[in-house]
Amino acid sequence: MNDHPTKLPKAAIQSRILHGKRALVIGIANEQSIAYGCARVFRELGADLAVTYLNEKARPYVEPLAKELGAPIFVPCDVAQSGQLEAVFQQIRETWGSLDIALHSIAFAPKEDLQGRLLDSSGEGSRWRWTSPATPSSAWRDSPSP
Ligand SMILES: NC(=O)c1ccc[n+]([C@@H]2O[C@H](COP(=O)([O-])OP(=O)(O)OC[C@H]3O[C@@H](n4cnc5c(N)ncnc54)[C@H](O)[C@@H]3O)[C@@H](O)[C@H]2O)c1
């Protein structure tokens, strides 16, 4: 783990309450990502992790973190690309058989929409904000839950 320990109570860490559980974490971009904080806590509590990275540009930033977390599954996943989430679940099926925990902390907005008011967002920005194309429900429904 990195130099900034999570603030979990000692008793929680000792409980290893997630020992034997398998957790998928989508949304790590760097050490500041909420998903990274969640992944570290899952790991400290004993879970095994599958970590994804957005694309080849993101990979060099995420890979060292996935290694530090000891993630046996490290695969690309852009949920806006058809089939990529399904491919992640397929990999999990082949490696683990089933999945206990899935967490995503995906955030995206077109660059121009980061400058103005929420109400002035473009159509594309609103589509991302309100309809969450990033989480196709059919893919989640077909995930390898136990
Ligand atoms: N960091 C904070 O302190 C904080 C506080 C409150 C709320 N939030 C909100 O929480 C959310 C996450 O914040 P964060 O700081 O972790 O951001 P982040 O930029 O670290 O993480 C967002 C992640 O979404 C991923 N992503 C974007 N498009 C994707 C796609 N198509 N497929 C798969 N992954 C995709 C990015 O690769 C990135 O890893 C944001 O909505 C943010 O506004 C953050």
C-alpha cells in the first residue's frame, strides 16, 4: 500500500471481513480517484480485486496502482464502447467464476461543459449526466454474481 494508510479502525482490518470476496473496481485514474480509495479499503479488508483502466493512455497511471493492490485481473474497460464491460465480466468468469462486489466511480463530462453552469450543459453532457449510458443495465444484469 502507499504511504497514506486508510483510516480504517484496527479491529476492522483485523476482521478481514471481505476475505475470500472478489471485487471489481472500475474508475481508477490515479491515486486521487475515489475508486482507488475504495479499492484500498476492499483490499485491506481482505478482498481480491479486479481493476480496470479506461484505455492505453490511462494504463501507465493505473497499472502501478493495480500492482500495488495485488490485482490478479487488470483489464481495459471503456463502458461507452460496446462489449467492453461484457468482456470484463467474461474475464472474471474465466478467472474467478463469480463476483461478489462491483463498484464503479465513473465520471465524464465534455471539456466545454466543465466551464459553465450545469443548466447550460450541451446535449451530450446532459445525456452523460442524467441517463448514465456508462452503465448499460443489461451488462450489469449478466454479471457473474454468485
Ligand atoms: N474526488 C473527490 O473529492 C470527489 C468528491 C465528491 C464527488 N466526487 C465525484 O465523484 C466522481 C468520481 O470522482 P473522482 O475524483 O474519483 O474522479 P476520477 O477522474 O479520478 O475518476 C473518474 C473515472 O471515470 C473513468 N471513466 C470516465 N469515462 C469512462 C468510461 N467511458 N468507461 C470507464 N471509465 C470511465 C475515468 O477513467 C476515471 O478513472 C465524480 O463525479 C466527482 O465529481 C469526487
